[in-house]
Amino acid sequence: MASAHALNQGADGISGATEAGDRFGAGVAAGDFTGTSSTGLAIGAPGENSGDGTVVHVDADGTGVFIGPAAAGTPADGGLGTVLAP
Ligand SMILES: [Ca+2]
């Protein structure tokens, strides 16, 4: 059985800071989101930036890339990352 590994904002290759209300991990989906035949994780934090929300994509090498409301086209206070599906 593989071991568990915790991921946190502000550590583990994910920039930013853990703040009360971020709800980091509220939505999680695994899949090949980059077309590179490697499985990554999409992790939602719908409370980020006072409810704008964000999604962090963590690739197999552990690098975290933010996909915020501007890139996703979601409105302010839209809670991006509440629900994710591959
Ligand atoms: Ca945060």
C-alpha cells in the first residue's frame, strides 16, 4: 500500500499561504489535465481571496500552478474550486 502525503498551501511546492477560510481541498480531482500522460491533482480552495476561490494544479513532479478566477473566467466571490471533476 502506498503511503499518504499531505499537501498544503505555502509548502509542498504550492505557493501562497494557508489562511483561515481557504477551504483548501474542498474539491479534489485527479487526472491527466496537461496532456502529458502523467496524473496530476486539481485541488480547489473556494475560500481563497475572500471567496473568489482558486484551483491549484499539482503535477507529478510536485509543482503547483494556480488557476485563478481570471484564467478560469469565474466571477469575483464565485468560490472557484468548490467542486471539481476530471
Ligand atoms: Ca490561501
